[in-house]
Amino acid sequence: MKLRGSKTENLSKTKKSILRMITLTIAVTATYELFYNFVVWNALVVYSG
């Protein structure tokens, strides 16, 4: 992932790295939640059906 743009040009490498880590954490958490919810809803549908 690369952060580019006028707002990130002046940030230090450390701050850019921290932003990348935060972004990656949010993306991984969102993906996990998506798959987890599909598994839970699928189990509820199968169980109730």
C-alpha cells in the first residue's frame, strides 16, 4: 500500500508507516468481520431451516 497525495507528502516516514499499519489493521478487521458474519448467518439459516 502506498499513501500518496498532497496531504501525505509532508509526513515523515514514521508517520506514514503508522498510517499504513492502522489502515492494514482496519482492512483486516473488516474482512474478518465480513466472513465471520457470513458464517454465522449461514449457520443460523441452516439450523433454522
